[in-house]
Amino acid sequence: INSGGVALTTPRIMVYEKQNAAFASTTNYWTGIYDLTGWSYSGTGTNTTTSVTVPNGTTATVRKLQATAANYYAYLSLSSYLAQNATWTFSTYVQPIGSVTQTKIVLPGTLFADSSGSARTATFTMTGSGSYSYTSVSSNDQAVVGIQKVSNNWYRIWFTAKITAAAPTGNIQMLSSLASAGADGILTYGMQAEKSAFPTTLMNGTRAPTILKANVELKVAN
């Protein structure tokens, strides 16, 4: 209180810190990620390239898969990268064609240490906002499966699991499909295999550590 009897207040400075997500260095261990150049195929079916509008709104060359028998899939070896007790996420963008509504990601049992030897199969349904089904084989897998509908009728699908085999081998079956008729099938774009517990933004090669945005605001309050 001053000499005139007026109460004095001391201004207080309050600091609010705003930060957006920061990403550590991350690598996509697969190559040919956009149109599957260099990939191999197993089963009975055909694969061709075509030019379409991709999720980001641009036009790009993608791969079209048409299965004429069940379990036709694309694969690219990862055996030189996989290590015991590492968590991996395998993801891609897919677009259904015609009557085809489902596809799968299958992780071979040789990636896991349990005695069952069972493959881990995630089935994705590409209708509406998308859905999936997965039956757990072992809680040690720490498996997480997801699907998200994005723009231009594309869906992003992913399968996260902890690799527990001491010497993991085998091929990750991407987009294992049921038989399709005529021109029906699926389009795929943006294959990604990364050491991560969730799918990150699509990248080709290695993404350096990134802080998207950080700022500090100072506010004065009485």
C-alpha cells in the first residue's frame, strides 16, 4: 500500500512453452517404395504399373496387383536388417479396385521365438472408414494393427510387431490377396519398413532428426 492508501500489485510474468512433435532420425529400409521396382512376387497373379492420383493429390506411378488365386503377394527381403527384440512397423497405402475389398499383411512365424511357428496375419477391409481383424498368437509380439482412410480413396494400413527370433528369416508378405476377377485388384503406393512402434510420415531413405516447430510465448499478468 502506498502513502495514498492505494494497494499496489506486482506484475507476474508467466511463460507458456509451445512445442510440436520432434522426430528422431528414421530410416525406411525398403526400396522401390512407390511402384515396387525391384520387388518380387509369390503366388498366381499379375502386377503392372499405372499412373493415378496418390494420397497427397499428385499424380504418380503406382503398382497394381491382381490375384488369380489366393495369397498372391509382394515381398522384398529384410533379413539383413531384422534383429532380435527390435520393434518394426510395416505399412503402405492401398486402394481397392472393383469388387476387391480386403488385403493382408502376413509376418512369417520365423520372425518370432515362440514354438508355434505360426504366421501373424492382419486382414484389412477397405470399405467405409476401414476396419481390420487380427488374432494374437503371442503377447510377446506386442502387435498393433491399424488402418486409416486418407484422401483420394486411399487407405494406409500398418502392422507393428516386436521381432523375437534370435535369427529372424523369411519374407514379410505385403498385400496378400484373395483371388480377384477381371480387372479387379488393388493399387499400392508408399511401402515402408521402419524400426518404430508406429507408422511415421512416408519417407524414401533416411529422414534426419526434425523438430517441426517450437516457440516460447511470454505473457504479463497482474
